[in-house]
Amino acid sequence: MSTCEHVAELPADTPSPRTPEGCEDCLAEGSRWVHLRLCLTCGHVGCCDSSPRRHATAHFEATGHPIVRSFEQGEDWRWCFVDEQLV
Ligand SMILES: [Zn+2]
Ligand SMILES: [Zn+2]
Ligand SMILES: [Zn+2]
């Protein structure tokens, strides 16, 4: 059982990705990403911790938005940054 309380605070509908073509911040900087994560609070698309710039984690640290899901095809897991667990 998940102990994450943040799932219940997410919007009822998954927000549309703001930049479906890739990491919003990498696109702005011209940097590259490895894998993508979608913020389930606001629709920010950021890159994973295997990417050089780690924008998904940076987005959490800047905004406090707790949960991302994988934005990779065929993956539907969610990760809570606060609890540091799959939710
Ligand atoms: Zn949580
Ligand atoms: Zn990035
Ligand atoms: Zn967000």
C-alpha cells in the first residue's frame, strides 16, 4: 500500500504536457535529455536524473510539485519526490 498523501492532492485530470516535444528547460537551454518526466500538478515536462541537467528534480525543488509520471512510451509509473517512492 502506498503511504503517499500527495496523490490525493493531484488535479482530477492529468494536465496536458506543456512541451510534448521534450524537456521544457532543455529546449530553452539547447541541452539534451535522456528520459522525460511529466509533472502531474502543472504539466511541466522535465528530464530525468540520468540526464545532465535533471530538470524534473529541479522543477520539484523550485515549485514543490510532488509527483511526476514517466513521459516515456509504454511506461505509466509515478514517482513522489517528497516520499521518494513509486506511488
Ligand atoms: Zn507523496
Ligand atoms: Zn531538461
Ligand atoms: Zn509542476
